Amino acid sequence: AHRPLIAPSILSADFARLGEEIQAVAGTGDTRADWVHVDVMDNHFVPNLTLGLPVVQSLLKATDLPLDCHLMIEDPDHWAIGYAEAGAYNVTVHIEAAKDPVKLAKHLRAAGAKAGLSVKPGTPLEPYLDVLKHYDTLLVMSVEPGFGGQSFIADVLDKARTARRLVDTGHLKLVVEIDGGINAETIEQAAEAGVDCFVAGSAVYGADDPAKAVAALRERAAR
Ligand code: DX5
Ligand code: ZN
């Protein structure tokens, strides 16, 4: 297995000190995050409102860590490209919101970003296998999107296993990512199901030492 990727979600960070909060997980060695997960919510696709492109543009100047932008918004066909053009490493849109996800993936890649597709806990993968061929990452939601600090929905592990199998058999070429309720216990189950990248909000920014939490989560995922 490859080294597990850890993506702290700044949704659980102090929004008045976002630059410093990212710096807290931008050290060297085991305590360094692999990606920084940025949750963009529009109060329409999900019942919560966070931040948008201007904040992401500022964060891109404040860190050299790759930004993993998770767009929980309506009409990503219109809005997502701006994040790619700004320099986000990965731009993830929801399949439930995208009107033409294949075209969208092509545009994201042409703008220099990786293209990510996310599925809510109740959304199956099977109808979207042809769409997923155009994507670089698959974000399996393990909570209903909208809020940090919710409990892990273990039912989605079957979906992660399916994605892992499709990648291992060469049918898809995807980084399998999971988001929601990841902590020291649930990360082991997700790793066992074959997840490559683990988003963690409250488990990192709710910890006394976010950097140590990153190292500890990666260690648990590697076993
Ligand atoms: C929820 C967001 C998550 C959130 C995870 O809609 O997509 O990225 O920050 O928070 P935790 O890790 O606390 O469940
Ligand atoms: Zn997220």
C-alpha cells in the first residue's frame, strides 16, 4: 500500500486565523499534511454557508500545500472552473449537482487542476462509472455534507471497497478519498476498505496539537 494521504479540513479551524491554522499542519516530516481540504458551501446545495473563491485565492498565496477544494454548491458547471484557474490542486464537485460532469472534468483538467467527483452517502457509484473515467479523485462522503463533527456512516465503506476494486482491476484510475467523521478509530476501517486519502476536520483542528494529530492519523491508517 502507498503512504496514506491526510487532508485536514479547515472547516473546523478558526476562520479568523486561517493562514496560521494551515501553517500549523505545514511543517516537515510526519506532521505535515498532504493536502488542505477546503469546504465551499453555498447554503443551497447544503444548509450551511462557508467561504468562496476570494478566500481560496488568499489561501493559495498563504501556503504551498496543495488545496483540495470540496464544492458543496449548486451549479458547479459554472463555478468550479474559477477554483481550478486560481490554482487549486484538486477541485471536487458533487455528482448530485453537476449537469454535465464529463465536460466539467475536462475543463478542470484543462485549467491545470485535478478533477474530483463526490458522492453523498446515499448516492450509488454504479450509474456513474463512465463519468468516473474522466476524474482523478473520488470523494466518498461518510456523513451528510454540510457540517463538521458528525458521526461516521460505516455503510459507505462498501462504496469505498467497490471503488478500490475498480482501481485495482484497472477499470478506473482514481485517488479514493473519504470525508466525514474520520478519527483515530474510523480511519482504520476506511484504510482497511482501501481508501487512499483521509479528510479530517474536528479530529485535526479539535486536537490540542493539530500537527501531532496529522501524524497520528497517518500512522493509524498505515497499519
Ligand atoms: C462536511 C465537510 C467535511 C467536514 C468534515 O460536509 O465536507 O470536510 O469538514 O469534518 P469532520 O472531520 O469533523 O467530520
Ligand atoms: Zn469536505
